[in-house]
Amino acid sequence: MSGFEGSFLGAGDKISPQAIMECKICWSPYDPAEGDEYRQVEPGTAFADLPDDWSCPNCDAPKEQFMVLEDPGAEEVREAAEIASKVESLVADFTEVWHAKMRDVPLVNKALRVEAVGFQRRDGKIIGVLVSPWFMNLILLPDAEEDWSGLTAGDKETVGFPSGDYEFIHNTREMTGGYKACSLFSPMGDFTRQKDATDVARAVLVALYDEAHRADTDRAAEIRAAREAEVEAEAEENAPSALEDAPSRRAVISGGLAREERST
């Protein structure tokens, strides 16, 4: 699609697949729900997916002469563009860190790259996973009405999800602004391919909203708190870490997928 003159200066990414378009020459509409029987275009075909040589069935005007008559999905498009802009800044920030400071650090996994996975607005939160060569974090970004520029780096906040409560650390970066991060993996030595890491990231986002994991995450928190208290009270310098047996929340919500991916 080369653009259309009647709306948004031809920017096809401004309209949704549900957009009803209208020929500005003869005012004939194209409704994706109906398609175009004359040109054998199946119902459900979005305007953007019409063949390049498609033209108005009434006056033969080209696609570029159509304007938006009605767009039920416009809000979804606007929201997607807003989230994409925020995520683009996040990826740019950490790609710069990767190239400037982290590339020669021994703990990094050079088989990986910075990638944002699954960002969406859900339950009033913009959430996704950021994968990098040295960490995988759950990330919360501010909604359009929120201002997180005043976050204090290092402050902690507990955020509840169907699977349990998770600790997020506040931070800010130049391009991203304020954001909140919950560590899943660091370092990233468990992963041998980018796809392995992104598959785990997607699985985490699914498990995060699964109430079946709540009992496990609550138990993990209780065990960790008890063991940390024991370590502090006993102060046994040479004792093995009492946290080794406590199931971490990252293990609960990832289901050990990192280890499974490494073994396949």
C-alpha cells in the first residue's frame, strides 16, 4: 500500500484492520467486514491488505484516493503506537549500554542481544520483558497519564499479579525516563540462543497471570524470609548459603525453562 491521500497523509499505520474507507471521488465505501465481491476480495480483508492494483469498484479510482470513513479500531492503533514508542526508547537505552559499557564485561553472553518481548497494556500496567546479554527483567513502563520522572533509583516496590507479589526496583534512563524492573535472570549464561531467551520471556509473561502459581510464589517468599532471618541471626561465616534451597520467584514463574532450553 503506497498511502492514501484522504487521511493521515497516507500513513497506513494510522488505521486499524477494521477501518472502513471511502472513495473521495464517488464516495463508495470499502468495508473490510464485507470485502469486495466484484474483485473477489474475501470478507475480513483489511484495506491495507488489498492487492496493489485494487481500485474502486464503482469509479476505478486507485487506493490512494480513499479516506477513512470510520475506524472502530483506531484506539487500539493509537495505544499500540504509544507502547511501541516507549519500548523503542527502552531498547535504544540498553543497546547503548551494551555497546558502550557492557560488551567486554566477562559475565555477558555474546550470543544474545537486547530485545523487548511481549510488551502490552494489561490490567492498567504496561508490562513486558527486556532481554539483554547480561540480564532478563520484567519491566513496567508508565501509562500515558503517569509521570515516573521523579522515581528514585534503587527504591523498591512490591507489585501484585495473579501469580503472586513481586519486588520491582525503580530506575530512570535518559531516553526511557522512569521505569520499574524485576530481575528474572542475571547473568544470562543459561541461554545459548536468542530464541531460547525470548521463549522463556514469553512463558514468564503467561505464568505471571496464572493464579495456579500463587501458592508457590507465596511459599517461596515465606521460605526466603525465614532463611534470611536465620542467616542474619546465626551469622555463621562459613555456613553454606541458606537461600540455596529456597525456590526463587523467577524459578516459579519460569518453571525452570532456562535449564530445559539449555539441555535441549
